[in-house]
Amino acid sequence: MRVSVTGFPFDLFGSVGSRAGVDLLMDELREVLADNRRERAPTRASAYTGHLQLRELTFDTLPDYQDWRARGRAAVRKTWQQGDCLFWLAGNHLGVLPVYDELADRTDTLVIQLDAHLDIHNFSDCTSELSHGNFLLHCAGKLPPIWNVGHRDLLLPAGHVANYYQAAISAAELFDNELAVLRKLTKVCHKAKQVFIDIDCDVLDPVHFPAVGQPVPFGLSTTTLLRILNAIWSERVIGLALSEFHPAHDQHDRSLAVLVWLLEYLLLKRFEK
């Protein structure tokens, strides 16, 4: 199985500026692959270098935006029809909606969503139109089963959350009993036929990851994120999404370094024997 890394630099309707994050990550991955191919000494990177395909959808003209969801969904569908694992690099979190559209009405795929926000906002001062804060309400069909981990929401009623999430584990709950949460995640992922991982970068605390547009305090550390990924990772994982990386807010490229290291780490988990 190959990994298809697809850049989807969409950032309309919220978090303008996250497009640059996709461009930067794709540039970094191209450089990593070029370095790997030039290297003559044996390295662990040889495990994944020949199994990686980079693709990028562009948004340079108005027509590119008019059918953005259909274009994105077609790219997702093609990747999975080819039997490839999908690494989806989106601008804002709304850019992951085409993946949810493709997973709609499927009960065989569990989504583990790592996000500071529960994207089902319906408050009186929020638009009912599509935005990066309510995009799950606009999915093309019935949402797949979703477990959120790491949210810091203090306003949404439990009943409303339960209409869209199979489970929502707040950052506070995670910190209170991390081991129990990790065991629960491992168990539910083991039962699922397929798993998709959706990471909004603002799940991380801004102290550890400053490069987000809407930082929320009391977030996850990078080490906590890594423990979660290790707990849920298996051959059942059919893809991963990364979104909301704002390089303009980065400090000495340390957030960029986190993401590039994490992507390479997961590629090694996928291919290294």
C-alpha cells in the first residue's frame, strides 16, 4: 500500500492564512524526499521513500473554488479506490469536509478527531451557512461514527453533542485519567474495521504549538498527542488529515518541525518492518 499525501490548500470561510501551511508542508516533504533519494548511506527513510506519492490540488482561479467539495471528494475517492492510505493536508478544518463527505453513510470507518473545537456550533451569533466552525452539520450524508479527543468546549449541551459524536472526550477528562482514555481508544479502534484520524492542530496547547489561528488554552502537549496516535495506530488506519497550521504564527519554525517530524514518524510506522 502506498501513502498518497494530498495537499488541499483550502482556507475560505474561516482561518484565512492556513493555505500557506499546506504549501509549506508540501515543500518540506518534497525536500525530505529529495534528501532521501540523494543519500547513499543506509537510512530508515528507505522504508517509505519509494511508497510515497505527493499530489496537490490548486486554488488559483475562481472556478477552482466553485466545485471545491466535489474536487476534493473525487481526489479522496480515487486514493481509496487505488488502495492507498490517504494523508490529507488541508488549510482550515473545513478543508477536511470532502473526506467526511466521502465517509458519509459508512458505519465501517471510525473517525478519531483530535480538535480543540466541536465543529457543530449552532449558537445564535453563529452563521448557519457553511463555516469552519459548523462544517460537520453540512456533511453530504449521515456522519460516520466520530470520537473527539481533546476538545475544550464549555458551551455545547451534551444532547446536541451526542447527535453528532459517538463520544467526546475533553482535554480535562484526558488529563484526569490518561491511561484509561488510551485504553478505551485502543479498544474501540481495535473493534473498528477501518480508522481515519483527523487532527486539527489547535488540539495542541499553544505553548507547545503556537502556529494556529484560534489558540485555545489547556490543550494537549506534543507528547500526549504522540501517545494517543500510538494507541490508535494499526493497519486499520486508512488515512490521516492535518489542518489549521498557520505558519505566520509560528516561532522559529518549531510548529513546522513538529508536523514534519510527526509525518515522517507515521510513515515509518506504516512501512518499517
